[in-house]
Amino acid sequence: MKLALGTVQFGLNYGITNVKGKVSVAEVEKILALAKNIGITTLDTAAAYGESESVLGELNAGNNFTIVTKIPELSTQSLSIADIVDNSLTRLGCKKIDALLFHHADDLTSSQAHEYYHQAAQLKEQGVINKLGISVYQPEQVVNICQRFNIDIVQLPMNWLDQRFVKNEIKNVLLTTEVHVRSLFLQGILLADIEDLPAYFLPFKEKINSFHQYCHALHCQPLTLALALIHQQQFIDKAVIGCCSVTQLEQIAEHYLLAQQLINQNTEKMQHIGQKLASNNEALITPSLWNIDS
């Protein structure tokens, strides 16, 4: 099972297509029970995800899952990395975690990069964390950082519209690391009707509609095609998906299996689709640039 469960919705109102808001603790408990039952073994969280770590700690999630968490942008912090991680461990109710990621990858390209890395590497040596990694937004971050430091995990955005990291020169750098992808649904954009999206996305209507046209041609639902990328790209180790209810996770699990069948039955066609859907327009593929109030 390549799916990992993202937990940002457990601590924040997150996602422009999320109409349910932050998930209740009672629902989180049910989601975690189902996740365990269907074979999900990894939870992805962060100190910046509101109450997410605390909710996971309240439910003793560390007893049933390996946990990946992230330290916030260090230029905004007065605490040492050890103290930041200690606070996360307290909230999570854990003595150690599987992986620690730099949430702001550029901390490892700054003038203090070697000091930051040394602090984090010490936690690995002490057994507080098993793996050390980075969460990136741009391909050049992968190249610059992985050439300078020993990185165990790279978490990166990827979906049918955003395939910047599929290029061979980037994949070659990632060969020695564990790869976790996020944003498979582009915050739900790929699963929504264009008419239901903010006006900001109207200039990208043709590209978004193309995705849905391929769904029609393949006789599959958008969720199936969105998840198919996991199976097409063999270098992906984990795909972080978020949900706001047990029902949503059930649907994702069902379509994860359908997506595998889709890839197996349409291998050459899916490669063509990938080439046609890929976009380099950061105004579309980078959520931090979205101006959804306009």
C-alpha cells in the first residue's frame, strides 16, 4: 500500500474545496481505525498543522502508525531543532518518530544550513528519529540539497498537471532517497467541476477540462485517474492523501485499487495522457500562488 494519510485537516481548515472544515476528534478516530484496517501504515503531520499533532497524540496514533512530522521554517523560530522536536514528541505522545522533515527546504540552502543539518542529524544519531528529509516545492531544491546533504526522504508535490519532478535528471537524484508525493488532487481541483471552482481558475479551464475529458475517454472517475499517477511512477514510495471523513477515505481506498487496474490496462495510453496534461504554469500548479479572492 503506497498510501499515507495526511493529517492537516485534523488540525486546520485546509483546502479550497474542503467545505467540511477541521475534522472532529471523533471522526479522526474513525478515520485512523479504517486507515489501519486497509493497510495504511504512515501518518504525515507537521508542527504547523494547527492541532494535528495533539489530536494524534490524544488518540495514541503512534501506537499503530509510523509518523512523519515537519519542523517549521527555522528563521522564524527561537528554539533549537531539538527543542522543536521535543515539543512535537510531547504533543504526539511519542518518544521517537520515524521521520523528520524540514518543512521549509530552503533552511538547508541558507547560511546556517550546515548547522541546521548537524542539529537534525544528531537526533538521528540519538535514535529520536529514524530518517531525515525535506519537503520541497521546486525541483532545484532537490538537486541543491541532496548534493550537499545525506537526505533519506524527499516529499514533493506531484499530480497529472504538475509533473516537474518526473524529469529524468530529477528522478536520478531521487534514486537513493525515499520519495513521498503530496498534492495528487491539487487541493481537490482535479476532482471538482470547473463551474464550482473560484473564478481564479477560469484561465486554466481548458487544461482542467482536459483531465476530465480523459476520464470520460477511459470510462473512469476523476478520483481513479488522479490516483493512477501513483502506480504509473514506480519511484514513488508513498503518496500522502488527506480526507475529512471515513466515507472519503473509503472512496480513496476503492479508487486506489481501480487506479492500479487502469494503469495495467492502459499503459501506453497513460504515458500519452501524462505528456498532454503536464503543465509548467506555476500560477496553476503552485497553490501558494493562487489568488482565489480575485
